[in-house]
Amino acid sequence: MPSPLFLGQGVEDEVIPIDMQRTLEAALCERGRAVETREYPGRTHMGVIAEGAPLIDDLYAWAVAVAAGKRPSNC
């Protein structure tokens, strides 16, 4: 069974269009993959890891859940 996956991206990402994450999420969910996605309005490509950005806390919480044997997914 494939490992769960976390995808987080700024909606205003100027490097990778947010639609690419949305397309990937749909494809993974269709295949039954456990994937948790988060979109961050107002955040750019590097803005998702800037001081005070929520991605780091979300990723940490997801990793703790996975380590506890859960398979977080919003599919």
C-alpha cells in the first residue's frame, strides 16, 4: 500500500499553477491514494514557508497523524 501524501501549495504560486496540484489530487484520489491537500490563499511559491505561514504547522500535524498509523486524506 503506497504511503500517504501531503500536498500544500499557495494559491498565488507564481512558479507552479495551483491547477496542477488540483489535477494531481484528483488523479491520486481516483486511484485510491491517501492524499491530504491544502491550499493557502494569498501565498506564493515561497510564501507557504515564510514566517507565520500555516503550511509548516499543517505538515507537522499531518506527519504526527501518519506516525500514529492514520492515513489522512481529503479524497
